[in-house]
Amino acid sequence: MSWQSFPKIELHLHHEGAAPPDFIRRLAQEKSVNLSGVFAEDGSYAFRDFAHFLQVYEAATGVLKTPDDYARLTATVLERAAEHGVIYCESFLSPDFCGGRDLGAWREYLHAIQEAAAHAEAQTGVTLRGIVTCIRHFGPDKARETAICAAETAGDWIVGFGMGGDETRGRQGDFAWAFDCAREAGLKLTTHAGEFGGPDAVRQALDDLRVDRIGHGVRAIEDPALVDRLAGSGTVLEVCPRSNLALRLYPDMRAHPVERLRAAGVRVTVNTDDPPFFRTTMTREYEALERAFGWDEEVFTQIARTALEAAFCDDATRERLAKRLEAGLKAAT
Ligand SMILES: [Zn+2]
């Protein structure tokens, strides 16, 4: 079947990383920024390996410089999400890129993003919520400033706090102050762990940061005791299968551990991470999972329900979305 219109919930999406190449190209032209080397001949983003990916990502997303740029990006991201049946999406927003962690500037960016999201929701029906994200390789001191931005703007729109960036730098526990600050402000927590780091990184995330969800977490599969622990605690993994393939964690989808984790009782969700960079969409993720593992409507229904249960939004929003999700599932199956 075609998965495009099947109702979906996405929990792991980097706002800048969701910028389509034609959007970035147009913005670069408007600002007379030279982006040679960023695009392949077919117009997509071009990178050779993880180090080069980070360079290309930084160059491309570096053209996003003002609240208005982020407002336009938000509208584009939600239009694309709607095309793939997404009804609810949480995206990672970084005060590092939105105003250099200055609280006043961050509020301006956030205001522009929220306004654009409300307008786009009216047009597309996609609900967006934000997770403020610190950047691991910028270090714990900057993460504190980011956490303060998160705490000061926590509410029914900024619903979570997380950490992205280079997982091989430092330890999760180095960022405990930032995560404690966010938790005290009522935010739910997630962190990238068990993508480039092994099972120990997932353990650190659970023990030292006490997160509610894990970004990726797939390398937990290397430790059966940890898989049991995740299944027992019901911790939800934000799995991004095609991102893991694009960054060469696994040679192909059949080698990806998402099905083994699911079969072991771990609550998994399906997400796109930085979709245009990894030449993916939510529809392509679903198609690839069906091809590799024979996942069907029943499995994808469970995935969508799990994702909504694990969403960081308030309960009123969750109830409203649950009605939409169930109606959409009924229509699709
Ligand atoms: Zn990510």
C-alpha cells in the first residue's frame, strides 16, 4: 500500500536539518552567500562521510540568520510534513543558532517560529511543538545558558529539552545541570545517545540525565541487559533508520536493529532526523521498513500510537490529536 497518507507522528526532527535544499539555495541567493560545494548536480545536499556531512550541514544551515528566516523555514517544514501524512511533529530548536543563547533574542526567534507554526497549522493541519536543544560539542557551560533559555520559555509550546551534537565529546553526565534546570521548569527530556556512542551512552542518559526518551538509542542492541531494561521501563526510542544508514551505522535496512528492538519489547518510533540531508521523508522511512521487515498497518498503527503517548505536548493537545489519529487510522486501514 501507499504509506504517504497514513497518519504519522514525528518526534525527532532538527528544525534547520529539515530545510529543503531549494529553500536554502533561494535564501543564499537573496543574501548573496556562496554555497558552492554544498549541493550535488541533482540539487540535493552532497557529502561524503560524517565529517563532511557536518561541514555541509553547517554551511547550508548557516544562511538561516534572522527570526524571519526561521518563520519561513517553519512554514516550509510544516508544508512538507503535511505532504507525508504527519499530523504532529516535535522539532529541535537551538538558541545557539537562534540568537546566540541571548534570552531576549531567543524570545524573538521563538515568537516568529510560533506565529509561523500557528499560521501553517491553520493551513496544513500539522501541529508543531518545540524541544529546546543544547549542542554537546559546545560544552556544558553553553548548555547551561541554553537550558536557561528553555526554562524561561517553557510552556504549552516549548515542551521539552534535549541535546544533539557530537556524541563522542564528553559524557552525558557533564550536562546534568542543564537537564536538571529544564526538568525543574517542567520540561520533558531527551538526548541523542546510542547513535555514535555505544550502550554505555544510553545508560548514562538514563542514569545521569534521567531522560524521558532517547534520541536514536539503537546501539542499545549491543547489550542484551540494556535492551531488557529499556523494554521494562517503557523508555521510548526516537529511531531514525535512514539517517543511520546515510551515516553508515549499518550497511542496509535489513541490518538495522529497529526490528530486533521492537521484537524485544522496546517501544520504538520512526523519525527522519534531517530528512533532505539523508534523502528521506516519513513516507520513505515507512516504505523502507515495509520492504526490509514486512511491517504492515498493524505495526505502523502501534508505532503512531506509541509516538503520541510519548509526545511531550500537554494532555489536552494529546487528546485532540488522539481523535485525529484514530480517525486517520480508520480511514487508512
Ligand atoms: Zn538527531
